[in-house]
Amino acid sequence: MKVKCPICGKPAVQEFRPFCSKRCADVDLHRWLGGSYVIPGMEGEAEGEEE
């Protein structure tokens, strides 16, 4: 079974796995650094908040 690139869906290349190219790897990194990927939490869980 071939692994598909999570960004564009093309077959992954071993050098950039799980991506197909450096471009798709950079797109993913930009999304992480830009805050596009978030793990949802409960309201009021922000660090430093007290009830």
C-alpha cells in the first residue's frame, strides 16, 4: 500500500516521507507555525487561567 501525501494526495517520496516533495513539507510546516493545526480543548483551559 502506497502512502499518499497529506497535502496534495500524490504518492509519498521516501526522502520527504510522508510528503511527496519539499514544497508539501514546507506547506505543512507553515501550517504548524501559523497555528492552523490546533488540538481542541475545553473552554477555560488556557494556561494560567484560574477558576
